[in-house]
Amino acid sequence: MSLNNHLAELVRRHKTLERQIETELHHPSTSDLKLLEMKRRKLHLKDEIEKLQASAKAPALH
């Protein structure tokens, strides 16, 4: 998988989680633990995306 494809997949998963969190916030029966876990996964994806974007911009050292 190319870097761009991997990055696009991570962004897609991040957006999906964002929508799921918003949906869960409107359900009174959603557990705080479930929301916390979803937010942690979303943050982890964001960190991965930023790391990949930074490495793609960094010049290669030889």
C-alpha cells in the first residue's frame, strides 16, 4: 500500500469515528467508557496521520 493510500485510509477511518462519536453523543444510553474508547482511537488515528504527513514532507537523508 502506498503512503498516499495508507494516509487516505487513516483519514477515512478518522472521519468515520468522528461521525460515530457524534451519533453516540445523542443517545442517552451510550456509556462513557464506550465514548472514551472511541475518542482514544480517534486521537490515535490523528497522531498517525500527523506523523505520516510530517514524514512525507521531511527531506530524505542519504
